[in-house]
Amino acid sequence: MTELLDRALAVARTLPPDAQDDIARIVLAFSGDDEAVVLSEDEKAPVERSKQAAAAGDFATDDEVERLWRRHGL
């Protein structure tokens, strides 16, 4: 284990359990673990709608994205 990863894990151990689980899911996702993120039924529906929209080529225009960024100060 690298020193940096060891330091990161030491810090993670001090965080609340929910934050520790979030970090664990990120590490597992980076490692290729397909089961690292488990979605609830409520979370699955919007993901499926997004996949269908992408398959249909339904994407935001450059103008829509720019307006969104401006609205959020980006």
C-alpha cells in the first residue's frame, strides 16, 4: 500500500459510517467492482430514462448547457 493511500484510509476511518461507505464504493468502482454501487428502486428509474434518452440521441444543446452553467455560477 502506498503512503498516500494509507494516509487516506486513516482519514477515512475518522469519518461517519455513511461517508466511509461512500469512499469504499468509489474505491471499489475504480477497481472494476461492478457491484460497488447499489441503486434503490427509486434511483434506478431515472438512470433507465437517461439511458433511453441517450440511445435516442436526446441530449442537451450547447445553449442549454451554457444556461445551466451560468445559473450555477460556472
